[in-house]
Amino acid sequence: MLLSDFDYELPEELIAQTPVEPRNASRLMVLDPIKKTIEHRHFFELQQFLSPGDTLIFNDTRVIPARLIGRKEPTGARVEVLLLRRVEGDTWETLVKPGKKALHGTTIRFSDEISCEITGHTDFGGRLVTFHYQGIFEEILDRLGETPLPPYIHEELKDRERYQTVYCRESGSAAAPTAGLHFTPEQMDELKRFGVNLGFLTLHVGLGTFRPVKVERIEEHVMHSEYYSIGEDTARLIRETKAAGKRVVAVGTTSIRTLESAAVGKNEVYGKSGETNIFIYPGYDFKIVDAVVTNFHLPKSTLIMLISAFAGREFTLEAYREAVKEKYRFFSFGDAMFISRPRER
């Protein structure tokens, strides 16, 4: 398949710059890929499309203040370092800007108490850096680091907790699992009272999720690995949901990728952790996921390819054109979709 097969036209003014309040006041486009129907609703109405016994699966990762601004020694040149993933100890995979002059052995100082040294290159054009500091790394990072908002968001985020889900707890992401930003604690409690199960897993969002596709034939694209973990309690909940003939609803593409990475067969998953570079595009046979809550994604991205695999490429692009026509809000702080397919036994 060609990269151009996943392109669409998006007016810049539809890219959401700020989140709506309350969180679940965003719009919700409801898709049925079999009947080819599109409904226009609001996120607080999600319960109407769920049944008691269904299970929502959330990614509980928490975004770290991963963007650090420092000065290269001895020149004093400004350098930005974006933390992607802890490799071991105080060594991290990062993106460094400007990167061409970020050579092996370069020292970047962020304050009197913390600096890093570039100790290697990665196969995706990033840098390995080793931090040197006095004190507790996480506390220093919390003070000096900035929330790494996507480059298409130009407005200042006054409350950085607004770029976190209300259920986040496992620190480690460079970006938020944005489909989860729509949920409020009250809505989650309401869903539980209705009989919907809530399960949690972790995928730390790194370069794999937002790395652009640079090849024309998408099958040649290689995803960057990201850490994931799914506990046995969540895996058991999924197996019980499947056995009862109910649906597993993945909240966000990161939850989809984790569930499909951990699957050992159709409707079968067990507790597991590790690295995944799974790339899902049309033709993929889904083993666990029956329905999806997701945002609207960038043209030509691996995320729109994943959703196209679930809902069908032509229908997905039709829905995106409808969203543009109806002036939905796009990307991280934008509106949402709910997509459900009949369960396969």
C-alpha cells in the first residue's frame, strides 16, 4: 500500500489548540464499519454505545516532563533534549535539536545540578545520553523539564495536568495517550455502575507512536520499540469478557497495540511485559480488540493506518472527510471516534 493512500486535506483551523471543558464535552463520531453509518454525538453519551459486561481497556501511562532546554559546553549554544525512553540507569534514548552538531562526547548543561553527555547514536537518528546530576533525577526533571506538547499545538498549556489522563499512574511517556483525555472520573464511575468493566495496561509512548512514515510503500516502514506491560488481572478480565460474549473496547491506539502485541491467539491474552514495535495497517487480523475509542489522527501517520485496518481504509477516509465538513476538532486536544465491529468467535 502507498503512503498517499492515507492522506486527507485538513484545514489548519481545525487543529485543536486547547482542550475543551469539561473533558467529556468533546464531540463523538460513532462509526459502524459494517453498516457504513456515521452518527454525530458527544463524548458524555459514550455509555449509550456500550453494554453491561463490556470491558474498556485504558493505557495508564503518565507523561513525564521530558523536554529539557540546555546549553552545549563550551560554546553555550542552545540545545533541546527530548527524553524518549530510559535504556538503563541514567542512560536515555533522546531526540536532540539541533542534531547535526550533537556529536559523541558533547556535554549539555541544563543547570548547576544536572548535565548530560552524548554517548552514542540510535538507528532512528536520535542520541543516547547519560545524565550526571546531584540529588534525585525525577525531582530535578519535574522542576526543569517541560511537558512535550506536539509541534502542531502552538497555544501555551496553562495546566500541564490537562495533558494527562485522569487515571495516569505509571510515569514514562513522551506523549499522552490522547484518546483517554476525554474521560472524567465521574464518567468512569458512571460506566462502572452501569456494569462496564475498566481494565488498565501500560505502554510508554515514545518515538514509535509519532515517528513519521518516510517510505512510499508503507510495508517497508519500521516502528521504533516501546515498552508495554499488561498485568495478569487485566488479561484475566479480557479472557472473561470474551468468554461471556462481550466486547473488549480499546481506549486509544496505544491500548490497541498493547493488546495485539500481548495476544497469543484469537481472544487469548495473558499477563506480559516487554518491547513492541508492532505496526498495524490494513490487512491485519485483530485478535483481541472489538471496539475502539480514538481521536482523529495526522494524515499519512501510522495511527490513521491502524484505524484504517480496524474500520476499513475507504470508510475511515470517508469519516475523516465528514469530520472536516462538520468542523470536528482534530488531533491531541480534539474530538473522538467510537468504532465497533461485530465480535468474531
